Amino acid sequence: MELKGYLKKYFNFDEFRPGQQEAVESIIGNQHTIAMLPTGTGKSLCYQLPGYMSEGPVLIVSPLLSLMQDQVEQMMAMGEKRVVALNSFLTPPQKAKALENLHHYKFIFISPEMLGMESVIDRIKGLSVSLFAVDEAHCISQWGYDFRPDYLKLGEIRRKIGEPLTLALTATATNEVRRDIADKLLLEKWNEIVFSVDRPAISLALEKVSHFQEKQQRTMQLVRFLKGPGIIYFSSKKVAEQTSAYLREHGISKVMAYHGGLDSESRILIQQQFINGQLDVVCATSAFGMGINKENVRYVIHFHMPMQIESYLQEIGRAARDGGDSVAILIYSPGDEQLAFQLAEAELPDEFQIERLFTFLIENNVVYQDITRLEEELAMFCGFTDIQWRIVENYLSNLESVDYNQDKRSLLHLLDNRLKVKQSKIKQMLEWIHSQECKRAVILRTFNEKLEDRPENCCSYCGIEMEDFKETDASSDERPIGVDWKQDLASILLLSERI
DNA sequence: CGGTTAGCCGCTAGCGGCTAACCGGTGCGCTAGT
């Protein structure tokens, strides 16, 4: 049977979406594959179809519990019963049972952390996995070095389970990141399927303001003016909450803040309300977005700048899933980059903390195998955050022998390099903000692409007609008519002045 | 770096104004205690 026959048989589709066929062919051709496909092309089909066409289970590494649950539910709804998510949503007896019956499943979703456990690896070893799929694979590069170190262990785990055929899926990865993904997964040879990161339906706007208050006012103007629904991204939970309250106080009622500090019930509720159209605006941190498949998001505003261009692309990419005209607006005020630099610095342990750490290790003659046991004491003594501690622990516990001075130097060196990488990404983002040329072209260049077809409403450098993104539905417009129009006009004038 | 807040001073009894200190994102799994 031809590939399309299988597509019809298992999914009842007649045609592949862009990139799917290439990815599937590469996999069934038994080649390790890194596939960079545009958002909304149905990446899950790329591992599901080859899964159906071969013996043995598919193991899918996923970054988020909610993402796994969604995928499992979707597949169940499609009639696939042999699917399981192996994560902490399972009670210990459920987990034990799932592990016991693992050979009955065709699709096994798992977090990198759970996959790092020896007991789980041992169980998976015996399964002869047909495909090892890593969803949102840019997380390896973006999170693995500090935030979620288990991402860097995936290669070693791949080895342990017999080097199965591997598929890494992502929507945004530069050449460098793709190389890093292959490197960390210990792939020697692989095939790349790379589609453009360009999203012609999204116009890119940059606006400069001079202070915080002005930014807040401009944000409100935009929310009033633009056709929703929309997402506003912040780098601070407090400012997201505060702006959400500010908008509500000014008559924009269907707004909520979303960030990692909320309890999980609230997070699920807000996400669902946004998807169902009960909310117009979400004031969010970077916690919001992965796995949100909402077709009609019409704008994304960045109140704070993201820490790297890839994050910016991921975040604006949540607009225009339906292909309709949308706009991404980053509002910059001088000094905004300081917050980004601050966050980057605070994530890694500083020199002083490392000095204290080694003072303690030397005085107590600690061997590295014992450091996990000393977590509380060391974290207190050095003032480590959870993440800082994990970086240190991960580094030391992987060392073979002990040479305190040498190890201290190399750890400091590693941390210094890591910080420099983060800083250079922020600088690159800043260069984009200050660039005096087509905003789209600059982003594409980062991904080694050239802008071929410039969309009509390309970017604020090439010129954008903001009227095209205006709210026109009179029924959702409850403001007094006179004020409204003046405000709208003012916002258009303000915008054209700024560019 | 810049926004927020707690605390203090001053002049006259509650409040304005100043300064110093503090804080800032992303998730998994597990465990203790309700």
C-alpha cells in the first residue's frame, strides 16, 4: 500500500499537511529525523503513522503533563486504547500497574524526568521500542542546561534502551539548536526536514515608549483597538497580574492573568476559558502557550521582551493558526533588557556561591556521591535556589574523581560560559529590536533563511496598516461612541509617529 | 535596571515625601502533613 493509503486507513485523511509526508517517509526509511514543521501542521501524526506501520511501541517524550494528557485523550477519542501517559498524575499503584502492563501499549507518553528513572528504563529496555519521539525538542537546548537537566540525559537513555529509531519534532530551532539536539540525543547520522519559520499571516510591529506608565497606557489602547482574542506576554508574574487588574478596572472585563504561580485548577480553568472564547485577553508569562491550539488568536503583545528570538517566535506563533491576518506587537522601553539579563543571571549560581560551596566541601571533605544527601544543608549554606542547586548537583555527581580546586575552576568556567550564551541571546533579541531594517528579514536570517515573498503588512519597518487589525464587531463594543473614536484615531496617530 | 514597598522623618496627629531594601520565568516528581 502507498503511504496515502495508510493515511486514509488510520486517520481517514486524503492528503498530508506540509512536511508530514517527508517526516513519515524519513522515519519509515529507518533514518533518525529532526523535523522542524510549522505550528499547527499536526506533528503528532509524524510519530503516530509510522507507529501504526511498524511492530513495537512508540515512546514519546513530552515536556508538559497537560500536553501528554491532551494527546492521550485525543487518541482515546479517536478510538486508540493502547495509549498511556506515564507520569505523576498516576497514583503509585496505577504507575506500578502501567509499568507491569507496558508491553500492552502502542503509544507511551513520558516526561524526561520519569524516563530518567532506572526502574522505568529497565522496564522499557525489554520492549524493543520502534520509535523514540521527542516532542517540542527545542526544550533539550532551551531547558536542558539548567532548568530541566533530565533533558540532557535523553541521549544516554536512548543508548540504554537500545538506540531506537529517533524522531525529534519542533517548530522553532536554529541550525545551531538542531545540531545541539542531535548531539544531545547522541545521533550520529540524521535526516533533517526543515520548513520555514516564517508566518506571513502575522505582521510584526515594534513600538518604543519611554516609560512603564506609557507602556501600560499603550497596552490598554491596543487592547481596546485591536480585534481579539489576544495574548499579552510579560516577564513578571506581578506585572502580568497588575496589568490584568488595570485592564479590568478600565472596562475590559474578559481578562485574566496566567502564570506559574497559580494553582493548577486556575491554570486549567483560564486556559479552557480562553480556548472557548470566554476570555478576550490573557496576561501571561512564558508559562502560557505550549499546547494551546486556539485557531483565532488575532494578536500577541509583548509587554516585556523575550529572552531569545526563538521564544519570541514561539510566542507570536500562537496567533493566526487559522491563517487569518494577525499582528504581533513588541512594546519596548529603554532598559527593558535589564530584566532579561537579571533573570538570566539569577538562574545560575554566582561565583560567591560556588566559593562557599567548595569551602564547605573542602572543610568537610565531602565526596561527590554524598552531595545529594547534603542538599538541604548546602542549599542553605550557599543560598541556592532549586534550579541553582540542580545545576551544581548535576555537575558534581557526574564527576569521576575528586579534585576540589580543579573542579571548582571548571564549574566556574562552565557557569560563565552558560551565562555568556544566555546573554548573547538576549543581545541578539535586543539587536532585532534596534535593527533598522525589515523585522521579518532579520528574524529569518537568524534561521538562515531569506525573505522571499514579503507579505503586504510585513512589519513596522516596511509599514503596517493597523486599521486592518481593528475591532469592527459593534456588538462587542460597549464604550461610548465619541470617546471610542477619538481613542482609536489617537492610537493610529501615535503608532505612525513612533515608527 | 526599574517598580514596589516598608519604614522613617518631619511637622504637628494623620499624611506627604524621601530613601533603602528587595525582587524579577519556565516544570517535573516526591514527600510530609492535612
